[in-house]
Amino acid sequence: MTDAELAAAVAEQAGRLLLDLREHGTPDGEELGAAGDRIANRFVRDALRRARPNDAFLSEEDPDSLCRLDNARCWIIDPLDGTREYAEGRDDWAVHVALTLDRTPAIGAVSLPAQDLVLRSDRPRRIDGMRSPPRIVVSRTRPPRAAAAVAQALGAEVAAMGSAGAKAMAVVRGQADIYLHSGGQHEWDNCAPVAVALAAGLHATRLDGTRLLYNGKDTAVPDLLICRNEWAKPVMACLAALDCGRSARVA
């Protein structure tokens, strides 16, 4: 398998395990979410380590080892992005599997298991047509003020959605135009979505246009913008005018 094929296969299989657990398992509520995190993480971790034993590994669910900083190849995963949505029986949750090469999000796969989809960096989607007004996707539980301000300035529609992966893939799939997040994330929350978005030709940076790099000592990613290219400058201009281009100044 190529690295891209491996990422997609592992993400898809982990998603199937999660669907089976939700349908046939005994836990429910928070226990279901915790069990899903644990089972999916074990599967993804073991599968990647068997296939690529010399690579480094960073997961939301495992203790971090800074030895990864010395490895040019680092897999960054979120085995269950949107634990709350998964436990609630919703379909807006995801499995993220990404490979960084020299800190660049080179390869990514985002599985949306409940929607029977796997989006891959090696099979970029064509995105047609420009929507006007644009549609912005935001967190259904913690919508950032910055997104609301940009939506108002651009006259955009606002759609609430669950996991970061689901929101980013809504832009990749052409269901939305802008995903703006300013509440703080970690590398595993967006590395695979960013890899898929960049492969599709979308804009994916920090809110001020700074390039996104991964496999850093500090795994925090304070803010994120994934959007169609034609909306990048208008969004960043709005943020600059509102003085909210950095999440440190945005609740």
C-alpha cells in the first residue's frame, strides 16, 4: 500500500468498527463515546505501527512522546473526532488519519462513517460553482464570535455542525464555503482535514493566513480557516477589520 492508501484504509476500517460498536455494543451515552475513542485508537495505532514501524505517531488518545520531533514522518490521528455526536447517534463525526512529511500535512484521509464516505488527499474532489451568499459552518455547541461577525459582514448563511472533520469536509464537498474556527484545537483535530482540503485546491491556513505546520512540540492550533479560495481574502479582511484574526482575542 502507498501511504495514502494506508491512511484511507485505516480510517475506513476504524469507522466500521465504530459503527458496529454503536449498533451492537452495550455502552451508551458518555460510556459509548469513551469506548469508541479507545477501540478506534487501538485499531488505528496498531495498524499504522504494523505497516510503518519506523514512523512517528501522535494521537489524541495516547501519551505524547517528543521523540516524534526527530522523525520527518509522523502520523497524526484523531480516532474519533466528534465523540459527542457519535454518542448521540448523529452522523457528523469523523475519523482522521494524516501523515506529515517534514511538518507538512502531506497525506490525509477523513472518514465520515455514518455517511459512508472517505475523503482522501490522493483523490481530490472537484468543487464547482460559487455560492452567493456564502455558507459558513460553525460548531453546533461552541460557535465562535469571529465566525458570527464574519457571517454578518459577508451576509453569509450560518450552518451549525458537529466535528471539525465534518465541518471541513462540508467545504471540500461543496456543501459549505467557509469553515472558520477560533476557539483553539490540537493538531489531530485538523491535520487530516487540512491535507484533504489542500489537495482539493482549497485555502487552509491560520486566520491571519499563516501556513499550518504540524508535528510541533506544542500541539495546539489556536485557529483555522478552510475555505474556497475566492473567500479567503474577504474573510481575512473582515477579521483584520474586526481585530479578531487571532483566537487569543476571540472568545
